[in-house]
Amino acid sequence: MKRVNAVVIGAGAGGGIVAKELSMAGLSVVLLERGKWYTPYDCRKDDLRNQRTAVLGNAFGPEDHGNPRVWVDPAGAEHIALPSDGIYQNNAACVGGGTFSYGAMAWRYLPQDFRMKSTYGRPEGSSLEDWPIGYDDLEPFYEKAEYEIGISGDYSGTPFHGPRRRPLPMPPLPPNREFEILEPAAKRLGLHPFHIPMARNAVPYNGRGSCMRCRWCVGFACEVDAKNGSQNTVIPTALSTGNCELRTKCMVKEILTDNGGSARGVAYFDADGHLQEQPSDIVVVSACAIESARLLLNSKSRLFPNGMGNRYDQVGRNLQGHHYTGAVGYFDFDTYDDIGPGASIAVTDYNHGTPGLCGGGLLANEFIRLPIQMIDRMPSDTPRWGLGHKRAMRDFYKRNIVVMGPTQQIPAADARVTLDSTVRDKWGLPVARISGNVHPHTFEIGKKQADRAAAWLKETGAVSISRFAGKGVLVSAGQHQAGTCRMGDDPRSSVVNKQCQIHDVDNVFVIDSSVHVTNGGFNPALTIMAIAYYASEALLRNWKGTQFRS
Amino acid sequence: MLTRRRFVTASAIAGAGLAAGCAARKNSAWEFLSEKDARTLTAICDQIIPADDFPSASQAGVLTYVDRQLVRHFQRFQKAYIKGLNHANLLSRKRFSLDLAEATPQQKLQIVSAIEQQNPEFFELVRSHTLQGYYGSPRHGGNREGVSWRMLGLSEPPIRGSAQYDLASGSRP
């Protein structure tokens, strides 16, 4: 196969941007994606088969057959997990990755989110650490992501954000009913509510039309292609350069190493299951936190017997996502107007600055209200079945508001991805084995956040309120998975340097959420994108033709 | 590796055929369930979602949903269903000398409560499948004609997007 300058593995939030930046700069790029390329036509609005409620499987991959993982519970028992099981910690497998079916909140992390250890100290037993880069390093790239991907919203209502040079390129969508109900109550509490930044066209942008406000965002494709991910922005741009070839349904087996310890390309199974080799000057791993770690661990060679980048047993550690906590308020009037995207209002007052807590998180109202998602969110005194449950569904379906948010997660080194020694996927490759838990301080933060959500709903006039918290027995990864190839200056405690380059191997990069040292109290997509622009720029700055040297 | 892939694919198809073969009960209108299974399951589902002004679980097609998925996405639950339904009849015969389907509504409620206590894993399986069938998309055989969505006050067929606005006045209706 013809040698190319770069192989990018994974066409999601990170890989799509890297492919675009490199191919625009004139490098030849092969973009490998294990899933398919879906289109808005594939938005089936099926509430039992999507990326959020997968009781009948994932709509946008991976399929249940042939893609298992192993989950080790806190008692040490092993469970085979299928992609539609919660314990699998699935994101997606398709062109666009998670951005094809995400809710599309597009947050910048706050400056403190990059300095967690120096702000709070390290809780005992945790692996809390500072990033080797700061908000200021990423600011220009946050801006680039906001303009190239297309973000709507309005930060003017809150002082709780980092410095920014330009406003968002699109205004927010008009408020829905929940916004109108929640906003005055937040202001009475002294909070600073504002319009959530969203990767969604509020006005025509980038050659596509605006949101039709149907509320079927998170878990689904956008029927009118008004939700912005890598599949309808940077990837088409990359392909239009003529320098980038996208190969779908291709599963990478391993990164190949030469005798000098540099990567010489990748081996992958093509759409027909044939093993292929693609030689390249550089390799960029953008397969998302769990699969990126698995690929590095599966890339064993004489020089790297424990996997690439894993000399100090760091690959796969610090797996983290977000524990969601919050509250449901029940009202004696209709709060539901079925106007999308649903989630509309947020506060970031609670992300930092609470004495005794290492951070906090944003609070916002929830996207969708599919009946199937409400069956276990009825008032706490509701029977779980029978006429009482049916009546509660009728009474409260349109009379509740969910306020919740991602809690800043305190990482732990033993929350990790390793390779399972016996279970194989349909290509015969060892699967990811997920074990450990987040640091318990995470749950203290989550509990406080649930109390705050409840207080906001109480001020709003809810007649009763139920709090909910994430399941403490589960390591949290899922769609917000991060942390498994930590960025840092010290090779003994991190996997990549501040340019996302593997410490050991100068022509292999990890550019996705794996490099996040901590994951903020925010949905991580825009940060993944900003890092992809930032790392691509560094890569191109150091690109010296076919001989890559940093 | 090609051979392995082909083998896996082939065995998956064979597996599906085998499961369907096991399930082919004679004289049953269902894909997996026997007529007796269906009557027992109806008794349980209709306690989880009974009829009132709106249909019960079975009236809304929940059995179609479950039966269809038992030879598709829920294949791994086939054994649990056969065992659980037999256990339900066992409980009923022991207490009332009747199959569950023949019991009175009061007796059915007692048995389903007993299943919840004694066989919680099976009960949770049936509860979640019943609620999915009733409140989920009609395309999967349950929620016939979107009846649960209409019960909740949602339009059926769904009106979504800009059609919710009164376009003449430019405001919400």
C-alpha cells in the first residue's frame, strides 16, 4: 500500500479535526474509522434504539455482536458487557464519533479546571493533577473550534467563564418554557443563568440550515443536519482538499514499530475483514479514551513488550467521565412545551469555590423527555408498577423539570483500562477490561450538586422534589470518557507530552479525550476539539517533511 | 483472520436459526412464546400496567413487543422467560390450584406481588420490557397507535419542530 504522511485512527471529535488540519497543510492523510458514515436520513427517532437509550441496541455503533468488553465490579467479579449495556461505557462508532449523536453542549473549561491540584491540593488516594498547559494556551483554539464547528449561545449573563476575545459566532435559540420558568428563580438565588453554548445552528451557518427545535438531539442524529459535529464540518473539508482518504468499517489491529522504536504505520482489518498494512510517517490515535488505550496496549513489539507508550504502566489509568447528579422537580402546572433542544439554561456559579470541595460542576435543564426515560423518574412515593405508576406518568409527564449536571470527577489511578486475557472481539483482538472506581470525593461533590439543583427547583415553585445521584459502584466513562493517556511533562506519570506526542515514540500522537488530565465540570466535546486544533498546530510546526522530528 | 470473521458471522446466523428453531412452538401465533406462555405473560404485564381509561399493557401490544424481541435483541433472555413463566404458574397452582391466567384479578395481583418478592430478577426483566413496550415507539409492536403517548398528552402522530408554532402570528400557540 502506498506510504502516506499520516494515518489518523478514529473519525470523531479529535480525529476529524486533525485530518482536516493536516490535509489542509498539504500532508497526505488516511483517516480510518471502524464504523459507518451515517447521514441525517438515518435519524430514525427510535426511542428504544439510539445512543442514549439502547435497550434494542445502539443506532450508531458499535453493534452488540462481536464487540464485547469486560467489566470488573468492586467485588472483583467479571462481567461480559455488550455495547448496549450501561456497564460497557459506550460512546459511538461512526464517522463523527460521539459528535454525530451528542446533545452538543459546547463548553470551554474554566481556567481552574486546568490547575486542579494547585487550586485544591490532591485528595488522599486520588491522582488529581494539573495539566501541563493552561486555559490561555487553548483559548485561541477554543475560538477556532467555536467558529469552524459552529456554536450558538450567549455568555453575557455570567461572569463565570475564562477570558475570551470574541463572542460566539451564533446567537442562542429563543428561550423555551423551562428557561422562562427557571431563569427568574436562579436570579432570585443570586445565580447567573445564561444560554447554554451549543454546537447547533440557531441561524443558517456553514452552508446548512437552522435547528427546527424538535428536542430529539441527544442520542440521535439531527434530521435537518443543524447539529454540528465533525461529520458535517471538518471531515468534508478534509476530503475536499484531495489529500485525505476516509476508509470506513476499518478496525485498526496495532501500530507497527520499526527497529529504531519509531512507528512505521498501522495494521488494520478492512471492511471485508482482510488484514492490511498502511505505512505512514506519523500515526495519530483518536479512538476515544477506552479504545485509544486498548490500541496502544495491543501494539506490542520487541521494544514495547507492554504496549506502546506504556513503559511506566500509565496507559489506561485515570479513566474518568462524569457522574451526573441532580434533581427532578414536580409542578402543579405544565412545564413542558416540547420545544427543542430542551436543555436551554445553565449556571456555572458552582463549578469552583465551594469550601471543602475540589470543584463542582455546571447545572442545566435536561434535553429530552422521552416517556421511556421518565418511567423511573417519578416522585419518590410513586409505586413502581400498577395503576399508581400509570397515573403518575399521566399526572407528571408534562409537569416536571430535571436539573442536573456533570460533576467534576476526581481521578484515581486504579480506574483503568487493561486488556482482557481471554475475551476477544470479532477480529480476534483482546478486548478492553474496565476496572476500579473514581475517587470517593467525587460523590461528595455530586451530592452537593444534587442539593443545589433541588434548591433551584424549590425556588422555581416545585411542589415536590426527588434528588438523584450516579451509581457509586460504577467507574464512570461512557460518552464523556477521558484520561487514559494523560498529558504531562514527566514520562513516569503521563503518556504524552504537552504536544500530545507519546513520550517514547516521537511519531505517534494521541489526540482525543484520552489526554485530559482532569475532565472539568462540563461536557468535554469542545475541549477535545480545541486540543485537536492546538496539537495539530504543534505537529505541523514540527513537521519536517517525511522525517518527523520534534 | 478472514476465516475467523467468516466463521463468527456464520455461527451467528446458525445461532439465530437454532434459537428460532427451539422456539418454534407448534400451534402458536407467536414467534417465540407458546399460547400458554402468552396467557401467563398477559396476566403479569396487565398487573404492571392495568387498564383504566387507557388500555392495559397487553391491549397496547406489549406481548408483540416482547415476543418479537425474544427472537431478536432479547435472545439471551429466552431461558429466563421460560423459567420465570413456569415459576409464575407454579406459584399460582400452589396457592389457588389454578394457572395464573385462570385466576381472578385479586389473585393475579397477589401472585405478581409474590413474583416481585421471590423472583426479583425475572420481575425486573418483565417490568422493564413491559414499560418499554408500552411507552416506547409503536414501530416495535407495542404502544399500539401511539396510545401511551396520547395518554401523556403528546400528539400522535408527533408534530415536531416549527410546526408547533403558529406561523401566522409568529408566536407559540
